[in-house]
Amino acid sequence: MLNWLWLSALVVVLDQLTKQLVDRSMELYESVGLLPFFQLTYLRNQGAAFSFLSQAGGWQRWFFIGLAVIASGAICYWLSRLGKGQRWEAAAWALVLGGALGNLIDRIIYGYVIDFLDVFYGEWHWPAFNVADSAITIGVAMLLIDSVRPRQSTASLV
């Protein structure tokens, strides 16, 4: 199922293009309101999800780079082992892989991840995120759905 890597590549390209657009057209911490609950806000995240370990002193960059490289290799291996009938799972893992690689590129080049999608209600803000984070979230949701979907028994197919 490595033929799903096109989806990973698409995520990486969209992620990097949108991050470059934000980086070149906005100042750090600048916000541009788009909807009453959504804006673009240029942030730099040195940590992981929800800025986890963002103030750890720098070692976290290399930790997250190593983790992303190992996870990406494991996902590629897993994708190579999937059968042709496992398209949903392959698409899900391809989304996760694309997201991991998109954020990995940022960590290697800049030492941080560019976040800019800002969802809020009143004064409450969900942590800012990016296209790569969205792909990871969608991929994980698909994997969770796949894990609870009823499976058709191979015995009933005979």
C-alpha cells in the first residue's frame, strides 16, 4: 500500500506552502480575523502538541526530530504490510505520515513548527495548529473509526 504515499506528499506540500505563505506575509504573533470563531495567528511552537515541552531549553527539538524519524519509518513499514483491501487504514496512515513529515521539516530547518490556524470562542482559544497537525488528527480519527468498525468475516465470503 505504499502507493498511498502520494497522499503523504500532498499533505507535506500543502503544509509547507501554507506555512511559507504565513511566514512571508505575516509578522510573528499577528492575527487576521476571518470568521467570528476563526483567525490566522502566526506562532512558532518549539514543543509538541499543545506546546508540550516548548520551554524545555532546546533538547526537545532533537527529541521530536528523532521521534518523527522513527515514527515515519514505522509508518512506512506498516503501510508496506497492508493488504489491498485496507485502503481506509492506508489513507489514514498516509495522512499521519504526511503530517509528521511536514512538522519534521519545520523542526529541522527552523527549530520550531509554524502554527497559524486559530479557533476560539470569546477569550478561549484552542491551541494554534497547522495543516500537518490537521492531517495527523484526521488520520488518527480515521484509525479510531477503523478500530471499531465491524469487520466482514472471511468465512462468510467463501
